[in-house]
Amino acid sequence: MLIIMGNKLSYFKFLKKKRNKPNYGNYIIKVNDLQIDRIQQMHHILKVCCNNKNFFSPISNDLSRGIKVLDVGAGPGTWIFDMSSDYRKSEFTGIEIQSFMLPTIHPLNTSFKNVDILKGLPFSPNSFDFIHMRCMVLCFTEQQYEQIVRELVDLLKPNGYLELSEPELCSRNMGPICERFSIGVRDILSSKSMDPFVNEKLGTLLNDFGLQEINQEEVELPLSELDGNIGALYGETTFNGLIGLKDELANQMNLTSNEIDSLINDYREEIKSRRMYNKYTRVYGRKIIG
Ligand SMILES: C[S@@+](CC[C@H](N)C(=O)[O-])C[C@H]1O[C@@H](n2cnc3c(N)ncnc32)[C@H](O)[C@@H]1O
């Protein structure tokens, strides 16, 4: 190897690059500290907007008794940390592609695994009573999303619940700048065979893969400070999301770096003066055998 690389310095550079090269999977936002903060903030926004409930499935009694739970695309583990302190008898496993995001210190009833879901799930069939997957619309192609749901159904124990939640990528009562971004994001996803409207298909997906007792709810996420602190916080979160997508958006919308910066700042002003909101869909289904 040393001979091939020519000299020691380039050999070490090669090794460093190889070790540090992050695997983002298909996630179109490159995760950095700002994006980790955004993911954590989003957890609290969703919790508040969903009446302080971290899940929609009818499993609180089972969680209190003690069951096995999987969180898919766990990010920095915010949902798991919250859930594991509410339900100490249950065991929570989080899987996440980014090793640097995984918490190294965590409660005893939690574990985290560095897994790229697209390369397969390292669990036996019938392993979990409850599987939770949230906000993964920017991570999988339409086909991959379906394939993952199919695999998650296999991992469910009989009578277990699978819960999927996704936000809508366009807003209600959009202003002109928000509309431009909404079209931009939709076009990026479509160009990558990702489905910008996956939130509308979650119930059908669960049904197609044989789950029963399917239930769905729509929650409104306000984007403007005109709707109070939670609106201001969610507005800021979507602004930071646009920053994470900046390069992709500039490319898709044919804008220079300065133009995209200025449009993202205009978006921030637009949401201050216009009551917009996003729909957030939560769906669960149960694996009933026989
Ligand atoms: C928008 S974040 C959502 C985090 C978490 N589900 C939540 O709602 O708080 C998407 C997460 O999925 C992770 N991810 C993307 N592709 C993945 C893959 N192929 N395998 C495992 N995790 C993945 C990303 O690194 C990121 O942490």
C-alpha cells in the first residue's frame, strides 16, 4: 500500500480520509452541529404539537409493563431519551447511519447501533413490540421507503405496532417565497426518485403490508410567531432546514450562492408576517396473525 500511495504522508492522508468519510445514505441534508440541534428541536416541537405525546399507538400500558422498542433513524436519540425515562421497564434500541451522532452515554434501558438501514436490519424477525419511524422523507427513495416498511413489519412481534410519521413538505397558506422553496424541495426529491408526498401514503403502505387496526391523525405545525412561541420555534427550525438544503436548492433553482442566501433570509421574514402551517401525519398499524 505504501508503495502504491507513493509516500508516507499520502498514505496517512488516505487512511484518515477513509476512516472519516461519512456515510450519509441518501439523506439529502448533510448533518452537522446545526442540523443536530434542528433535529433535537424538532422533537420538542412535535411533542408539544401532538398534545405532549411522543407516540400515537395505543401502547402506553404495554410500555409501562415493559416491551421492546425500535426507533429507526434515531438521530441523536432525542425520542429514545424522552421515552426511556417515561417508560423505564421497556427496552429501547435506536439505529442510525451516522456514528458520530450516536450517544455514548445513555440510560441502561437504551442501546444504539450504527446501522445503514439500506444495507439491511441486523435483527431477527419478530423482535420488537413497537417500531417507531419518524421524519425520514428526505432519506429514502420511494422504493426504499416501501422496502423498509416491509422489513419493519417482519421485525414486529405478533400483535406489535408499527408507527410512521412524516411532515408535509409544502405549507398551508404559503407566501410566494415559501411556495418557491416548496416547489424546489419537491423537484429535488422527484429528481432522486424520492416521494415528496409520502406522508399521504403511510396508511396505504401499512395496509399493503398486512397491518390491521390502522389509525391516522393529522396534526398542524404552525410556522409563524403569529401563532406563539411554538410557531416561532418551528419557523426557525424550517429556516435551519433550508440552510441544510442550501446547495441542493441553489442547484435545483438555478440560483447563485448569494441569491439563495438572500432568498432563505426572505423566507424568514415571510413566516414572521404570515400564518402558515404544515400538516404532520401520524399513522399506526398492528400485526395481527391469523
Ligand atoms: C430528519 S432526521 C430524523 C431523526 C429522528 N427520526 C427524529 O425524528 O428525531 C433523519 C435521521 O435518519 C438518519 N438516516 C438517514 N438515512 C439513514 C439510513 N440509511 N440508515 C439509518 N439512519 C439513517 C439521518 O442520519 C438522521 O439522523
